[in-house]
Amino acid sequence: MARFAPSSLITFVLASASPARRRLLESAGLSPMVHVSQVDEDLLAGSLGAVSPRELCRALALAKARDVAASLGQPGHPDRLRCLVLGCDSVLDLDGVALGKPRDSEDVRQRWALMSGRSGLLLTGHALVDLDPDGSVRAEVSEVAATVVRFGRPSRAEIDAYISDGEPFHVAGAFTIDGRAGAFVEGIDGDHGTVIGVSLPLVRRMVNKVDVTWTDLWTHP
């Protein structure tokens, strides 16, 4: 398979509305285009039935990447370069149960009551769809990254303040390591990017699998 080189010939697309994921990719030298998928996560998760947290986040990531890739592959779309579309989805695996975004304030309180003083496994599914300039799918790669998160013991008042801030409602597991809940996390064992939402080492390996060199995706002034 011939190697495609300069980033000017490849469009890297992030199929996610997460500003944290976008910032992480930008800090690594990429300038991703953001196309938010229209996948109904709850509907898809319900249709999958009894699957493991790992299988769930992989399936959701792949569905998001495929959804955006399909829209980019439509005839007449202005982006007629080769595209690498990255879809991601994160869940917290606590005792084998997948915890996504909390439903309401009481759900946040219940989760933190379970997580307090314990460890959970933050899983982030990654799916990369490689589109040729004509919109056809050249390849698909999907992987799951896992990082152990060791939680502290925030007080009820601290959790109530966190709920009032609104942050926990937008993230898997009702916490962020790069936001206000960072002080509630005692430590991690693994890649911090996985907890934020994108494992850069994993994405680099996935990009290599579709015969693209990671540094070719860097943008330069």
C-alpha cells in the first residue's frame, strides 16, 4: 500500500463535540476539523443489549466515526481530500457496570457515593475510518484504551458544589480529570489522555495501521 504523506493531502476529522478532545489533539500538533455525529447514544446502547463496557464504548465510537464518514462521503461534499475520521466514546467501568453521562443531580450523588475512595477503569473507545478522496471507505480500525482512576473522598458539600457547576452532566463517570473534579482524583495508572477522552499514543498507532505517519499530520506555521 503506497504511503500518503503531507498533511495538506489529508483532512483529520474529529467526530466529537468534546472541546477537551479537540484541545488534546491540537496540543499534539494536529488541527482537526470537527464534525459532530448524529448518533443517538442511548438508542444505540439499548439496541446492543447486554454487552461489556469495553464492547459498548468500542461500538459507540465506531458508530460515531461511521456516521460522520458517511456524511463526508456524500457526492458533492466540498472536502475532496483523503479524510481520517476519528470517533471516540468514554465510559467508566465500575464493577463491570458501564457508567456514561449521569442523568440528573441524584445520579451524580449516587455515583460519587460508589466511586469515593475506590478505583474504576476509564475506557475510551477509538474508531478511525479512512476515506479516499472519492468518499469510499479505505479502511477501519477500532481499539479501546483503559486507564485505572483512583478516586478521593470528596465531601457531600463538595459534590453539591460540583453539581451546581454543571460539569459532571457532560462527561462519562460524572467527573473530569482536566476540570474541577481533578482535585477529587488521587491518581491514575495509565495514560491520562484516555481519561480526558483521547489516547494520543493509541491514535498514533491506529494512524500508522492505515499507512499514515503521525508526524505527517502535524500542522506547521
